[in-house]
Amino acid sequence: MILDATVAGREVHVEVHGKDGRYAVVLAGRALDVDLRESPDGFASLLIDGRSYETAIERRGAGYAVGLPGGTLVVEWTEPSRPGAGGPAPHGGETAARVTAPMPGKMVRILVESGQAVQADQGLVVMEAMKMENELRSPRAGRVREVHVREGQAVETGALLVVVD
Amino acid sequence: MTARATETSKGGASFMTRRAFKKILIANRGEIAVRVIRACREMGIPSVAIYSEADRSALHVRMADEARFVGPAPSRDSYLRIDRVLDAAHASGAEAIHPGYGLLAENAAFARACEESGVTFIGPRSETIALMGEKTSARRVAAEAGVPVVPGTLEASVDAAALRREAERLGFPVMLKAAAGGGGKGLRLVASAADWGAATLAARGEAQGAFGDDRLYVEKALARPRHVEIQVLADSHGNAVHLFERECSIQRRHQKVVEESPSPFLTPELRGRMGALALALVRKTGYCNAGTLEFLVDAEGRPHFLEMNTRLQVEHPVTEMVTGEDLVKLQIQIAGGARLPFGQDDLEQRGHAIECRIYAEDPERGFLPSPGRIVALRLPEGPGVRNDSGIYPGYEVPVHYDPLLSKLVVHGRNREDALQRLRRAVAEYRVLGVATTLPFFARVLRDPAFLSGDYDTSFVEALSVTTPPPVDHVIEAAVAAAAIRALHDRAASRSTAEASAQAAPPWWRAGLGEAHGGRR
């Protein structure tokens, strides 16, 4: 199987063959001898040319999140060779950013109004959840198109709060 | 209680062998409920857990000897319902209640209700909780005991003009605080007179919402203070000791995330002086059971009393690791009327301990809570490592409560040794399914200011260390793992397709294949 992916801001081309734990992976023209054993506790042991890693692989968006001892790396498949399920990769670009509630909770303060210019990382609303007040910030610089909530309102996970153009 | 104590001394039973109570109810949840259950079990005392609708599958329910349902998921309908908690205690025959920390732990009305219904509250008397819970009355009694307090008002007020005059007398920046305060609620740093109006409004609103009391007071904001606290223990016979300090300057949103003991900042003289100040306040208030005095230590090394927590602290394991004492068992024995089994001279700090609080929060997104299912879990083990955890693989972290999952505590010969051990343990620690504060700790443990011990409460804001980019062989491993998983997933979806094709009636496949000339 041949795949193109982005990982840690890089584009990579990878070819993989094999089964039952033993695999040949060709990565950027380099052939790797890979031994991967999954275990029922959710982790997998990975041996690559003698180096040992304890990994955990989860589906994430259009690819996989691979947990490694130093942290988690997201490997996203790029068109056209993206395999299997998983929706299209979310695009940044020209579309509006929709800020949604990451968990159920209550809106404590609305910090912006529609039409207002905002910086990336600027606070949009303050939400109380899990006994704490959490500031939800703008994912990008732009202008607030719509504010969909008011102070005191209870919201469910995924509720649309603010749209930033 | 006095009767119990007399009985103990007559019987000559040793401190830890006599059963203080026949049964104990734990009015809490999560990791602290598990911690108290462990103490009960070591003492041979059956434990009763309480749980809400959201916590039926929680670890503390699984581990306790008995469990009682107390109501719907929101705390105010279950864990904070004094009547239901007491009903559970009576129905189960519990003789005492351990409140843990948070929830009802510093609720004087709850302690009083326990006293009145004949159940022992494992903590100080209700009057003491009320006295110290009101932050300005605590400041007044500290001042009377000769303990220096942070300069500011000693009376709480709703009079905005009076508060403003006091702020100007102290000089900006000042801290605006809720008289009923706690947990960073109703707390505002006011940098200048221009910010005053907005800050008072916000602090009042938060205080009213959190405590139903919008009275505020003003304190001088100290420049780059350290947050150092002293653990105390006192019995009902007038004996009191301190168990040294915990350094708690690593905070986010005015809540601690890393604590250690000894403080890398305290000299033996300052440690001794702060211990003596703490005991002066303990004697002045007739304090009984475990408690903690929080101090801010300014850049000149002067301690200023901040407040007293009349309960077990989240970070108590740090003290347990360096003193070798079990604070929860001691709390239970003291509540049962026993005398402290040691004096001040019997206590010493051995080695160094550091705690990291593992919260279900995403440090990459401003510590935003991250509830969800723990998909996989590996706790660090080995020499000098302690986990006080309330989770297990497959556990669903509820959205209704504090997102503290677990506490990782290490002990080493000295600070250097403890840091090495902690770095190893954090790397070994794996939680999948929810974001946690672990990556933040990995960064803290590389920060030069933290490593040198030269840090203060502004540390988290000032933390400049970023996660280094992954090295090539790690990227290689990630891509290889993902590619192999993709190969598996494709094979699995193919075999599912084939299986469903085979599950179709043979005549259908045969007929279709033949009729359409084997179009497949």
C-alpha cells in the first residue's frame, strides 16, 4: 500500500507491505524492517531496526494520532491516497472558523460582539464547565460574524457559540 | 471523645492498633475518596462510599466496602446535600465522616450537622471552620496571634468607595478577594486604578455566584511572591506539631499544579520561624486535627499569612513522603480522641518529594478541561513513585466535577534525585483518550528556573520552554505505526465486505454473477 502523509509539518511518502506483525516500510526511499505487536491494553510494541517504542495508535480525522513516549504525533493522509474512512481534512484557508462548545456547560461571559475584529487567541466567551471558568479563544484573526449564545445560557457539547470570518 | 481518650490510655493500646471507629463514611469522590478508603482498610475500618448518578462506575465505589447513592450528577443535588450525606451515614451505621477536600470539607454547617447528629466529623470543630473560612476573620485572629498578614483590610465590605480608598492607601497593584473565598474564585489582581471598576464588578459577580456572598477585601499584591504552606496536626489534648512546608508556587489560574517539599527557597531559620508562627495560630484558635497555613513569602524572605485550610490538602502526599507519616490515618486517630503519637523533635524531613497533579485538561488550549473516556492507561511504577489515582482504563471522566484524575508523587534522596525520578515517571506515564497536563510537566521539568529552584507564582505565565520538535527517528516510528494500522484497517474493511458478501444467499450471488456475466 502506498500513502502520502503530513506529519510534524512535513510531507512524507510511505510504502508498506507485510502481515502478522512483520512489515517492510519504505519511508522517503529508506527501507525499514518493522515489527509491530498490538496488545489488549491499548498499546502496541514497535521495533524498528532494533529500536523499541511503546505506541498507542488512535484514529484521528483523516489519519491517526500516534502516541509515543515523547508525545503524540498526528499522521494525516493527504489526497489522493487517503485510505478507508475518515472525513475530509478540515481546511483552514478562506472558510469561517466555527467555535463550538468542547463540553457541556454554562456561558458565563460573552467577550465579543458581532462585527468586532479579533486577534488569533483572543478570548471570545467564558464558559463554566467542570467547576471552572474556561476562556474559549479565537482560532484565527478575523472578524466576528455571529455570536450564537448569551450570558447564562446552558450549552451542550458541540453547540455553535461564535463564528469568526 | 474525652472518654475514648481516657479509655485508650487506661487500656494502654498503642496509637495505631486501636480501632478509632467501627465504620467510616467518605463524603467525597475521585482520587481523595480512594486515598481515604486505603487508610481505613489499613486500619481495619470498613468504609462507606457515596456516589451520584454520574459516579456509579467510579473507582471509589468499586473499592469501598459499602456504597450509598446520594442523588443526581450535579454536586449540589448529591455530594453537597448535607441531609442525604447524613442519611447515608446513619443508614450504613457509620460512626464518623471523612470529608476529603473540596465539596463539604470546609462547610461549617455540615460539620455542625455532623456534631448535632452524633456522627464524628473528621476535622476541626465547626466553630473553627467558620472562623477560618471567613477570610477576614482569619486575618484578624492571625494578627492577634502575632502572625504577620499580607497588608490590607481586616474587615470585609460591600462598600466600593471604602475598598477603593484602602486600595489607594496600599498602592496598586492590589489583590481583590472574596471574603468567603476559595479556589481562586472572586479573586482579581488589579494592576492600576484604571482597572478598578471592572475588577470589582467581576470579583463581586464571581463571589456572589460561587459563595452567595459578595463581600470583598483588599490586599497589597506582593511582587513575585512564593506560595509556601505549613502542614499542622493538633490533637484534642492540646498537643500540636507542624510537619514542615510545601512549596506550591507553580500555579495556573491561582490553583496549584506542582508542589514540593522541602521548599528549595526556605532556609532552616525561615522554616523554623514559619513553623512557630503556624503553631501560634493553632494554639490561639484551639485548632484540632490536620490543617494547613498558607503563606506568601516575599522577595526579601518575609512570610505573610494568607489563609488557613481547615482540612486535608490535595498535596498532602508530599508531606507524607518526606516525613514518613500517614496524615489520613492520623486524622482518623485524632478524631477518635487519640493523642499525637510524636512530638515536634521526632519529626524530620527526609529527602525530597515532588507532586504533579494530573488533570484532564489540555495545556495546549489554555488548560481547557478535556472530559472523555480513558482509552488506555499506563501508570509509572518503580522506586520512589506513588500514584494517588481515581481512574482506570475504560473510565469515563465525568463533566460534572473537578477534572483532577490522579496525583503523581516521587521521592528521592535530594531534589536532584527527585527531579530525575519525576522526569522518568512522567515519560513512563501514558494516558490515552483525554488530554492531560502531562506534556506541561514534561516542559516544566526542562525549565532552568524550575530546575534551579528559583521560581515564584508567576512561573506558569513566564514558562518559555516549548516542546522540542520531534527527532527524525520518532517521526519515522509514528509514520510506520500509522501506515501499518492503515494496512490493517483496509484489510479489516475488506474482510468485512467479503464476509457480508458471503453472508448473502448463495443463489443470489450465483444468480447475479451468472446473469450479469461475472461483472464483478
